[in-house]
Amino acid sequence: MLFRVFLIYIVSVLLSNRCGNLSAQNKLVDSLNVLLTKTSADTSKCLLLSQMIEAESDDNVWPTYNDQLLRIAEKNLNMPSVSENENLKMIYLKYKADALNNKGYLFNVQGNFEKALQNYYRSLDIREKVKDQKGIANSLSNIGVIYFNQGKISKVMETYEKGLSIQKNIGDKRGLALTLNNIGYLFQSQGDIAKAVDYFHQSLVIQEQIGDKYGQSVCYNNIGKMLEMQGENADAMKMIMMSLKLRQEINFKQGIAECYVNIGLLNNKLGDKHKAMEYNFMALKLLEQIDNKNGMGYALANIARIYFNENKLDSAQKYFAMSGKIRDEVGDKKGLAEAYYNMGTISLKIGKIAEASAHFKKGLQMGQELGYPSDIKDNSGQLYKIYKSQGDAKNALVMYELHCRMNDSLNNESARKASIKTQLKYEYEKQSAADSVAHAKESEVKNAELAKQSAEIKAKKNQQYALFGGLGLVMILAGFMYNRFKITQKQKGIIESQKLEVESQKYLVEEKQKEILDSIHYARRIQMAQIPSEKRVNAMIKASRTNC
């Protein structure tokens, strides 16, 4: 257990120091490989293998690590000790799901869409069982890409939206950015340029925030292709070159090859046939190294197109046929629609009208099935020319109207303005950010001053709040004291009134008592007046004695 904790720490340090160049990647993989040979715990081996897969960019190397990861996971899942331990079971199920997802990616690169889809769904099933929300969203995004390649457009948006909802809920910015980019590419293929621009830039902003060079390169490449579709070839070239630089930094071979193809296409449009051919052959060589048949089909078609423009029809026909064969093998319906158009163009050029018409009809039918305006526009435009030359006015008018409708869909002025406006807004925001960096020190000083002022204002506000709070307490206390004073005054008034009442009663009692005493005294005086005095009584007694 302690070794595993230490191992996780070592891996995290290695990954945190990971550089984008090939030398640093090789050193990282070598370091992880050394750790792999020194551990016997299968959980630790799985951890190391998953990081080696992440670090290795060569599609001829990392699949061996992935196969090893899958074997270890499946071996342990079949062991009773693991099946009875819920925690271990969950760990190995997650590793198995990751390995299956990686196999799906490899089949997708090789153009085997059916096997890619099978592995993606097997991975999704496990991730749903273990409730791995981030993994579920990732699987849905990958499945959406396969549906896109197969031309199942209704299913594409459904899977993207499910994944997008999960990524927003869990805060998976990297996954969210990639899904937004995929949705943008879907709208681009359908000719909805305004929505495509919006989604590409939403994705790019997130990619730059999290510092994901791979994601940024994808966005720049897609924006470049979108600008190229609208005839903004110079601006498109800038975007593709920015994408190429990032992809070279992280040694993303498939992406580098894709950029070579797009640079070749742009040079062809700009009139530099030599550079166009050079970049397409560079792309073809790199795609053959990594066995990317899907990309090979596009590179071969571009090479054939250059030969066609130089009127080298035999070479053009040869490379168009090679491109069509590969696209048919891998089930790339969109590429196959383009291949029919290209083969039809050659047949038309050499005077095989019936053969050309058959190719264009197949290309148009496939384009309509997929719902891609560019394929419909190209094939219907050629069919219009054929029908017109044959005097078939009815079908010529139908094809002409269809061609114009698709052309308007792809190049309408409002979409063009929306694209340019969004691009200018983005460039302005980037320039503002650059200016901000250039004046960082000045900004830091201003920010420090503002922070100081803010602190002082906050302190003053706190003092004011304390003062107001004190005044409030004083007012409450004063109100309480005033209330007590009024009650006391009222009580005193009652007491005074009662005292006066008592004194009044006392006065009345005293007056009554005085009247009674006066009455008694008066009666006594009367009585005393009627009773002879003692002296007289003695005289009377004495006189009576004398008479006797």
C-alpha cells in the first residue's frame, strides 16, 4: 500500500514536469517503464500503463501498452478474490473501460468505424455500470464522431448533447471544449457557418484557459478550414500554421499530417502548385507511418486534384482511384461522395460523359443522404452542365436550382459576416490580452494601489458600520430608558395622587376628630358649670354641720 502511494506520487511528479517535445515524452515514458519493471502489484502496473499510453504519441507504440493494460484488467476481473472485493473490482473495470475506449480510437484512426463503434459501446457500458460520469461523456463524444463519419447525422447531435450535458454538470472543461469543437465541425459540414464559428470559439476560449495545446490546435485547424471554405485563404493559412506549430510541439503526428494536407490545399488555391504537392506528399508519408487510412484518402485526393489542375490526367485518375478505394474500404461515406465527384470530373475531362454522369449521380445521392451541402453543390453543378449540353432543359433546371441553393447555403453574406465579425472580435480580445501582459507591472502597481484603497475604504466602512451600530444601540438604550422614565413618572403620579388622597382623608379624619373633641369639651364645660366646685361643696358641708 505504501509503495502504491509512493508510486502515485512519483507518477504525478513525472506528469507535472511533462513537456510537449518528443525528447521529454520519451524520457517520461522511459521513467514510467522503469517503474513498471520494479512493481509486482497489478493495480500499480495498470496505473503506470495508463500514464504511458497518455504520454506516448506514436500510434505504433502505445497500442502495445494498451493491450497489456486490457489483459491485466481482464485477468484480475476473472479472479474470485477481486470479484468479491467491490473496490478492486471497480478499479479494474475502469481500467478495462479505458483500454476498450483506446482500442476504439485506434480503429477509428485506421478507418474501421464498425470495430471502433463496438469498442466505444463496450467501454460506455462499463462506465455506466461503475457510474464514471466523465468516462461516459467521453465515450458519447467518441461515438458521435463515428456516427459523423458514417453519415448518421441525427444520431451525431443526440450523442453530443448527452455528453455535453454531463460535462457541464461535472465541470469537465477539457471534455466540454472537445465536444463543443465537434458540434462546431458538424454545423460546418452542414453549411451553418454562423453556428460553426460560435461553437469553435467557445471551444477555443476554454482550451486556452486550461492550456490544452492539443485542443487549441484542433480549434485553430477547424477555424482555418472554415475560413478556407469562405475564400479567406490568407487568414485560413494563418490559422492552420498556428495549429501546425502547436501539434509539432506536442508531436501529434496525425494532427501534423492533417495540417500538411490543409496547407497543401491552401497553397493549391493560392497558385503555388509545387508547395501544394510537397505538403500533400509529406502528409501521405506521415499518414502511412501511423497507418491512418482515413487521412490517406484525403491526401491522395488532394494530390490527384493538383495533377488534374496541371492537366496530368493519367496521374490524376490514378490517385483519385486510390483515394476512392481506401474511402470505400474504411466506410468513409463523406470521402466517398467526394471521390465520386473527383472520378466524375476526370471522366468528363476525357470525354466519357455517361461514365461521368454515373459518378456525379452517385456522389449527389450520397451527399443528399448525408446532408452535406458542399457535396450536393459540387455534384449537382456538374450534372447541370451535362444535362444542359445534352439539351435536357428540365433536369438541367432542377440541378441548377439545387446547385444555387446549396451554394447560397455555404456562402451567404450573413454567414460570412458572422464569421468575420466573430474572428475580429476574438483577435481583438487576444490583442487586448497581449496588451495587458505587456503592461503587467503597471497593472500590478495599480492593482496594489486599488487593493490598498479598497482596504482603506473597507476599514472606513467597518468603522462607519461600528459607529452606526453603536449609535443604534445608544438610541435603543435611550428609548428603553425614556420608556422606563415615562412609566416611573406615571407610577409617581399615581403615588402622589394616592398620597394626596390619603392626606385628604387624614385631614377629614382629623377635622372630624377635632369636632368630636370640641363637642366633648363643650359638654364637659356645661357639665362642669352645673356641678358645684369643691370649695363650695366643702362650704356647704361645713354650713350643714353648723346648722345641726
